[in-house]
Amino acid sequence: MGNISSLIGNNQQYIQSGGADYNVATNKNLLPAGWMDGYIESAEIRDTKSGTGQYIYVAWRTLDGQHLVHDHINIKNANPVAVDIGLRTLGAIARALGLESIDDTEQLNGREIAARLAIEESGGWPARNVIKAYAKTSTTRPKRAGDLDKTRHQIRGNENCNQQTNFRSAEGPTGDEIPF
């Protein structure tokens, strides 16, 4: 548990209503890239190895409980870009959870939230899952346009329709998405 407000000060506007991550799973336990529902098992403020900054450590677990992905969200760092990315991530989490602001990591623990996962390989280390973005869970976000087209065709009696629809997903960040 940790008080976030005292660390981010005037940057509160970022977190009113994707950091470097790693997955402890081995290669054969990697999750596929894409959106997946889960929950924040724990969130706490930790000091960086150098001792000059702080981050929010997030342990995100799939709903089936079998996969754990770790995320580090910078909130105090000598690099202002790292802090900006971290605060935007906190803002996405706040919006996904329906919170007006996040004042304490305790507000995150045990809350269901979807994560957009990717697979990252770097410098001889085994591939791992990383979290690129957060959003509402699939039960609370709108269906994808392609799913709606399929449903429309089924209602009309054409269940074999394989028409694909181009769409911009409503479940995650749009123009302000931060690429990693």
C-alpha cells in the first residue's frame, strides 16, 4: 500500500477519470498477444534500483488465476518522459476502473481490469508477456464492430457469413495510445 498523491503532486490531472514489464512464466506459458481480462492482484509503490525514483509495481493475473504478468509504472524518475508515460498509464487504469482519481495503490488491489498483452524478446532473455495498455473488462466495454456484424448476419439467417469489418477498437486507448 502506498500514497500516490504525495509523490506525483501537480501531475494529478493525468490520473483523473502501457512501462517495462516482465512475466515470470517460461516461454511455453506465454499468453497470446491481445486483450485479456484479469485483475490486479497487488499494487504497491517501490523504489527504483538506483534509489533515485519510484514506480508502482502491479501484479496482474488472468481471471483463471494461471498467469501472472508484472508491470512497472514510473511515477518518480529523472526522465520526464518515463514519468509522463507512467502517469498516462495510471490515467488509463483510473478510467478503466471508473475512478475519478487514484490516491492510493490500495484502490487498485483486487479490481478487475483488462490488459492488452504483447510478447517481448530482448537481449538473450526468454520471451515474456508485457502489458501495453489497460481498459475496462470485456463484460463492461462495447463489443467489437466485427462481432456486431457477425451477430447481424446470424439474425438475418446467414450464419456462414465471414465478412470482416475494419474497425477501430473501442476497448482500448485510441489516438493517445503510447507505443512501446
